[in-house]
Amino acid sequence: MEKSTRLSLRPEWLAYLLDKTGKKQSLLAPAISKRAGGLTREEINQLQKEEILDDKGNLTSKTRDIFACLARPRAVVRLRLTDGQGFGENNLYLGDKDEWILLTNRGEDLFLKYPVTPYMALQEVRELLGESFFSSIMWEENLSLEESVFLAALIDGARKKMLLAMAADSLETDIYLTQQDLFRWAADPGSNAQWLTVIIKGIIPEHLDLKLEKALISLEKKGFIKIDGSQVNLAPVTSFLASRLLVIDKVFSLRAVYQTGEGITQIGFVTVQGGVNDVLMLECDGQYVHWQGISPSDLLAMTKTIISNLQEIAQLLPEDADKPYCPSCQLEVLPEARFCSFCGTPLKTEGS
């Protein structure tokens, strides 16, 4: 592989450089807000000093292809990892020549590397998740969206009671929740990713109409709880999940995205990790959530497979040639059109 180009950028710089490509940015391009008024003279000087822009303010030959790929990638893989040290995101962008660009997000700082192999982005994930071949959660289940939200709420409620019992040096092991408290938590668990309910509600369709009674009856039939009036007692499997995920140490998600003529296609999953071997994977297909215990080693292997398959799919997609579009409404127009047929904006044509 040729020597990699490494760049350190600010988000507003990246937005400016994407515009400099002159390409209409696709839905897969980095979603970064532009700064009103553009960049300062000092910032442009800095980009020229780093040979990102030339002395005329245009992209250099070294960086032109990089930012053109970011403006219109064929596919994107987003790897996000949250742990005790904060949030990190590795984004892999696939270009027309099967080249990969790695864009790493660390708060307000962006780091770009090109070209890379897609598995370079997994090195940090491997180091943080580990490579154990063992899974202590040997369990899997397909649950409806409602069942998943309330099971997550049950697990979170049990986790809170277990932690309080540990803090009080209590031997209490009889864990139960009231239906009222359960519904209140399921409806509004806050935003902290340490809570399983927050993660579940983040991967299912929004505005789900939660029906507590229906979900509890179903969860009782499946052996997760025992209903006693307004009290909900946890079955052994639910208590086990709560104990293995007592403190969620890491949250890892993968989302692979590509665009076809029919729209955007996405595949991916989220995993939560307690101890070294306590990893639970969650996949949502829009109607059901698949819950499955998985080892860190199998998780990394699955990630590699998804990335490899995505590259093969992208090779079968038609080339995304730059089509003329209206600068005002952003809709495609005919190459010979002098005005946009949708909003009437005058268009530039050859010779005009």
C-alpha cells in the first residue's frame, strides 16, 4: 500500500473542503454543519501551509481525490465505541477505486487517514473490547419492539436495585418492580448510554406506542417475569442478565450504509459489554430485536465479514456519475436545462 496521507482537521474545515470539491454531496457524505461566513484568513493560511489548499485556495493534487471521495462515497461503515474514557467514532468511506478513507472523530477533533485497509479501523476496537473466545451470556432470543423495551427496563431496574444493595452491604436477593415504576422508566429512561433501555430505544423506530399490559403478559409467557398483581418479579434469566451487565463498561455499534436507486440500505448492530466476556449484541430489523450473547472474538469476526461483504456489494452498484443539479433546491435537472423545472432558478450551462 502507498504511503498514507494523515490530516488533522476541525469540523468546520472539513465542511469547507467538501464544498471545494465542486461536487454535490451525497447522503453518505459526512454530516457536518458549515460555519456562517466561511473560514478566516488565518485558517485558510493554515490549510495552505499543510498543503491541503494551494496558493490559489483550491484543493491540491494530493487532497483533491480524498475530499471528492468523502463528498460522494460509495459506502460508509460507522464504528462507534463509548467507554469510561469517552466517545470515539471511526468512519470508513469507500471510494470509486475501492480505496478506503478513515475519518476518526474525537470530540471536536477530526483525524483523516488515506489510503487505509478497512481493518486498520478495527485495531482500536480490538484493543478495547478484547479478543476473548468465551461468552458468559450463552443466550439468545427474538423479541418484539415492545417486549424489548420493557425487558430492558426490567434489567435496568434490577441493576439499580443490585447496585443499591451492594452499596448498603445488603444480602437482599428478592428483586421485583412495580408496574407503575416499570412503565415510567420505559417511557423516559433519560439519555445515559449506561442504561440498556436508552440503547434499545435508540435502535428501534421512534414514537413506539408502549402497551405495558400486553408486553408483560408476553414476557411472562416467555419466562422472563412472574406477575403478582401490580408487582413484577424477575425470573432467573432476567436476573442473570442484570447481574452480568451490572455495570455496562463499553457500548460498541456498527452501521454499514450504501445507496442504491431505491434509497439508503443499512445493516448493523449494537453491543453492550459488562465484564470481559459479558457481551450482549442487539440487532433490530424494524419489527423485532434479536438479543444474543457473543464473545469479543466472534464480534470482531462478524464486523470484518460485514465490511468485506459491503465492499463486494459496492462493486456491483452502478457508478455514481456526477449529475447536474439545481444549486437552490438540490434536485437533479436535465444537462441542457437553462432553468430548474422545479423552482425556476437560472442554471449555468456551457458557454454561459
